Amino acid sequence: MRTLFFWGTVAGLLCGCAGPEDLPALEQDSALVEGYHLDTGDQLRVTVFNEQQLTGDYGVGANGTISMPLIGEVSVRGQTTGELEQTLVKQLSVEKKLLINPSVSVQVQAYRPFFILGEVRNPGQYPCAYETTVLTAVAMAGGFSYRARTDYVSITRRIGPQLVERRADRTSIIQPGDVIYVYERYF
């Protein structure tokens, strides 16, 4: 009976030690085709042509909105910059009737940060640049620790309304807001 308990405990512990190889692989193409979706932490430059009081830099708040003069809070979470441009044109011309045929441009000034945890020298949050790879992210965090597993990591990413965790290799492209976890190697 004790032997059965021992092996049951060992099996339970080993199941709890699942690594990134047990996760589905990260699919890069689908995220790149859909475009970048705005979320909390992004810094935007909104230009309303010939309207200086509406033109400015706006940060996406914790509730996923920006607050603009004359029109108030505008929900931006989950939209692309093109979709936000259309939303603002509609707000300014149709709903609030402030401008006739406004021309609006939205640019991302700074992307929200990514986060890296686990077996790196300096875990934490770092600014995300265009086409940052997992290996670049690890380098920004001071490199792998001596205990790190260096072939695969896990990436937790928001896809639509849900968070998903996927396996990624060193050349995978990360996105703003991703949480990267570098596993410890066992041997």
C-alpha cells in the first residue's frame, strides 16, 4: 500500500511539472494578418485635421478608453487604429454633430509593455518594439539564468476576450501585452 501511495505521489508531482512542450504551439500568422488591437497601456497620437483642441496624445486607460475634449470617453479596446479612426469620425460628425466631414488619423506612439518571468536575470516589464522576438526579450531581461531552459518558453496572450497560453521558440515574435515565462530545466 505504501508503494502505491509513493508512486501515486510521484506521478502527481510529475504531472504538475508540465513544461512548454505540453502546450499547443503559438500560431504567428493569424495575429499578424488581423492587425494590432489596442488595449490598456498603449499611447496614441490622434490628429483631427484643422482642430487643434482635439488633436493630441492619449493614453489608453485601465478601462480601455481614451478621454477626448468635447466627446468624452471613447472605448478603444480591441480596435485597430483604422477602426478607431472610423469610430472617432462617427462620434465627431454623426453622434455629437460637432464637425462636418472630419478627417481623423490615429497612430500608436508607444505600444504597451510585455512582461517576462521565470529563469531570466531581470524579470519584469519591458517596452515592446516592432517585431521583438523571444530571444530579444530575454536579452532585454539580462539573458537566461544558468538554470533556464533555452529551447522553448510559454507565452500568455489575449486573443479576443480570452487569455491563451502557447508554446513558443526563441524566434517567435511577441506582441505588446504578452507574458513570457522561461522555464527551469530539470537536468
